[in-house]
Amino acid sequence: MKGVSLVISSPVWGMVLKSGPVVKLDILVLLILSVMSWTIIFFKYFQLRRIEREDRNFLADCREGLGVKEILALAKRYRRGVVPVVFSELQRWFLLFREGGEMEEQWTDVARQRVLLERERLNSYVGFLATVGNTAPFIGLFGTVWGIINAFQRIGLQGSASLAVVAPGISEALVTTALGLFVAIPAVMGYNFFVGKLSKIEERAEGAAYLLVRILEGKNEEE
Amino acid sequence: MKGQEVNKGIWFLSFMLALLLHGVVGAGMFFWHPSMKRPVIYSPSFTVALYSEAPTPTRPPQKGTVAVKRSSAKVQKGKSAVSKAWKVKGKKASRVKKPAPRKKISSKAKRKALLEKALAKVEKEVVMGGLSTGREAIEIRYKKYYDEIWRRVKASWILPEEILTGGSNLFAVVVVRIARDGALMETKLDKSSGNEVYDQSCIRAVKKAAPFPPLPKGYPQRYMELGLRFRPWQ
């Protein structure tokens, strides 16, 4: 009972409770979208952070003057980073086509394909952030428009048009717009952040893979 | 396979973090009030609730008639009654900025430093019906005027719809000062209901209802002060 009165006395929650079913549904949808997008933001952050760390550590280890064999063995141990995965893939193909001779273009293609696959994997769910960022304001706006329609209807029934009568309904309706923006802003920011991060990871992996291809080729010619 | 497991853990952690974030923000909404700052106004002599629950003319008229009608001895008694009233109010009263005459009274009472004695005097007075009958008479005399004012204010009172439907028990006291010719001299929010919109609607109602009919004849003071109590269901 005390909790209920607390809810009513709070202006924001009181407004939410007093609003109609459509507006409530609107708010519920926005809340679900918000929780989902924040879950994705946190998840992607942890995931990409881990991958970047692995990549960096792997490349740092590679610079210690190791031979190709050792580097490839090292790549097997680092399994989560993008660069080690691409290296392992290259090694597999290298073993398959050992006798193939000079095929730099093919190697590069193999590397690029693997990088793209990895990017695809890491890119999953990021698109959802963009969707939320674009649609949440509209969903909120829908709630507002609906609320204002109802508010004007009630005002009409009351037969008075003073500010005291008009304003509360409109302010009640505007809650959903605020909520929509509240949901959209972090989603858009997260989307841009992750897109930037992903392209960085991709570039790093491609560069490293290209280097390895050159090394492998040299080795191939030697043998 | 192992990576899948790890991902699941991270998904779960992220979901919990997201829920936590929303919970914190949602709970913060409970405590965030746009009209949080609530001015504490202790206006000098508007202690309406001190004497009676019924909406009555406030103290200034009473004080005036006491001064005019009573003999000096009785004035003394009346004063002690007033001082008792202040004592009943206790510490709060001492914090209130009192108008000059009453200050003098209370200091006098202090000089006596015998609360018992004062109480005995008041008791005697109540038994004799000295002061209280006077007050009642005044109440009856001005009740009609008060009712008229209240009727007019109510007629021009527009309640925000959300409060009407909300069924909340808001309560505001607005003190109105009316000049002899019925002109509105001053409106002051004496007790805020805590809801700014509600308070404003009350004050607006008073301003809209002005000017009022002239004060009843024989009213001793230059102006009359009324405490209007606004409750949503009225």
C-alpha cells in the first residue's frame, strides 16, 4: 500500500500509471527494447574488448623473433582473437596446398575470406542497436500522439480550455517521447562505437594476415 | 564449444547489468520530483489551525475585537489565553516570526514565568465563558461573509484534471487579505500541498474570484485575513 502511494506521488511513475493501455503498451515496448539494447551493448563491449586484447597480445608475442612454425603454434593457443584465427586458417590451407607453388593471390583471398567471416560473427547484434536507435524515437512519438489524442478528448468533455486543464494531459503524453529518446541515444552511441571498433579489428587482422602470407610465400620458395 | 559457454556467461552478465541499470534508473524516478523544492513559509500570524478545525475567520479580527470590547482586566486574560496558545504550539511557535504585539505578550508571559498560573487563569476563563463566547459571536457574525467568499472562490476554482481523477488527499491553505471595500490586497500560500500545480490552481482561484463584496459593517480593522482551506473534493 505504501509502495502504491509512493508510485502515485512520484510524478513520472504516477503519469505512467494513469496513462491509457496503448500508452502503457508503448512504454512497455520501449522498456523491453531498452533492456535488449543495453544487454547487447554490454555483451559487445565485453566481447570486443576480449578480442582486441587477444589480438594485441598475440601480435606482441609474434614480434619476439619467433619462426613461422612457432607463430602458427602460438596461434593455436590463442583461439579467440581474430588474428590468431586467421593465421590458423592460413596454416590449414598452407598445409593443404603446399605443393601449389606461388599463389600469393590465393592466400590473400583465403585470409580476406576468413577475416570477413570473423567480422560477420562479431558484427551480429550490432545491427539491432542501429534498429533501436532509429525506431525508438518513433515508437515514443507514437505514444505521445496517442496520448495527446486522448488528452484532447478528455479536455473536450470537460468543456474548459485553460492551461491547467490542457497541460497535464500533454505532459503526460510527452513521457513516451522522452523515454524513446532515452532508449535511442545510448543505442546510437553504442552502434557507432562498435562499428568503429569492428573496423579497427578487421584492419588489424587483414594487415597481419597479409604479412603472414608474405612470410609463408618466402618460406615456400625456399623449400 | 568452450567459446559458446563463455559467450553464454557474458550474455547473462550483460543482461543482468542491463536490468540493474534499468532498475537503478527506474528507482531514481521515484525520488525525482520536478517540484521538489518546497518553500517553507511561516507567515507571521496565520496560525489558523491553532484554535479550531472549522474554517473560521483568522486571528486578526479576534484580536481586534478583544482589544476593543473587553475591559483591561479581561484583556489581560485574553492575552494569557493567547500566550497559552503559543505555548501549546511549542517550539514551532518560537521559530515563527511573530508580529510585534504578540511578541510583547509572550515576553510578558515569560516574565511571569508561571505557566501553571496562566493555565489556571485560562481554565477559569473557559469556565466563565469569557473569551470563548466572544469568539463564537464573532464567528457567527462573519461566518456568512466567509461562506460567500468561499462560494465565489470555489466557483472560479479549476482543478487540474489529473488531481481530480487521482483522488489524492492534497491540502493547501491560502491566506487572503481583503480590504474594507472588498478588494483583494494579498494572497499568500500558507501551507503548500507539496504539489505545485495544485497550489497554483488555488491561488489562481482566489485571484480570479476577486474583487469580493465589501467587509461586513462594524468590522474593526482595515482589512480582514482569511485562511482558505483547499481540498480537492470540495
